Amino acid sequence: MASARSPADRRHAGATDRGLRPLQRLGLDAQTLKVALAAALAWSLGRVLPGNPRPYFAPLAAILVAQVTVAATVTRSVQRVLGVVAGVAVALVLVRFAGLSGWSIGAMVLAALLVGRSLHLGPQGTPQAAVSALLVTILGAHTAWAYAWARVVETALGAAVGVLVTALVIPPNYLPEGEAALQALDPQRHQVMAKAARQWAIHQFSVRRILPEVEQLYLEAVQKARSAS
């Protein structure tokens, strides 16, 4: 079955694959190189920010948010940035009322975790809230506001760099794997969707032309599911 990708897209993908083969023999894939690039760019851009020659939270955020897919990277970025903001807010509020001790540290972490969970920040944001509160309390005790602001800005910068690198540098192409999986799952649905993709690619796509076939397949699937149950 012909792919919906244009010949130029296929040539570009083939050239990219050939360029990565020597590195893949060394155990380096595209994702590994993208993470390293994101960290380097985040550090370089972070040093442009005034007042902080060592923006170590920027490359750290870029490394931690970078995922194979753009959607997963965006999700992690949002969770991490919100987690940092939540943790910083908790630390700035509680640091005024509690000194630095084991009990105050425990109370700070507990409060940050509760805030992260109440805001549904997920597996990235909730621990990040606790870590941020802890770092602001301990490392930024004497300059809490300045340290907290720098941490938020650097994390946001690193997360943004991670998203951009994931989206723009050797973006992942799951079309071949998706076509193969759909073909194996249901050849008929695969043909309908491939037809829609081809029509879209040549600017002749019409929803009304393909909708009856899709609707019929959906009704058949529902009927099969009801019969099976």
C-alpha cells in the first residue's frame, strides 16, 4: 500500500537514517543526541539571563522533560514547571514561620507534596514541588525570593528548550509503524484511513466523501462488540 508521505519526505527520512547509522553503531540514537543538544542549548541560553552565570536548573529541566514524542515532552514540561512554582510558593510562605530543622524540612516537603497532589501535577510535578521547596528553603535561605525566581525562570527555559528540540530536531515519524499496526489489526479500516490520507495529501480530501465508509465501519465495530459481550 502506498504511503501518504511525499517523495521529498521519504528522501529526507532516508537521508536522516543514513546519517545516524554511524552513531547508532556506537549505541547513540537520535533521542540521546537530542537530549544532549537540549541540555547544551539550555545552558547556553540560561547564561544569557542576568545575574546567574551558572544556570544549572535549565539543562537539568531540559534533560528531565525530553521524551521521544512531542506530546509527552510538553506534558512533562508543564508538570515540571507547575511543580517548581508550587514548591517555591510553599517554601516562600512557610520559610517565614519556621526555622531550619529536621521537623521544618519534613513539614515543608509534606506541604509541597500535598499541594502537588491537590493540583494533580502528576508524576513529574508532584515530586518537583517537594524538591523545589526543599532547595529554596536550604540553598536559598538568605536570598529566598531571588533564588526562587531564578529557579522558576531556569526551569521554564529548560523545559521550553526541551520541547523545541524534540519537535524540531529529527522529529519522530511513527507513520510506518502506525500503518503496519493498523494493517495487522484491521485491513479494511487501514484501507479507508489510507484513502483519506492520500486524498488529504493531494488536497482533494472531502469529509463527506469518506464519512459514510467510516461511519459504516464504526457501526459494524459496535455491533461486533455488542455481540461479543
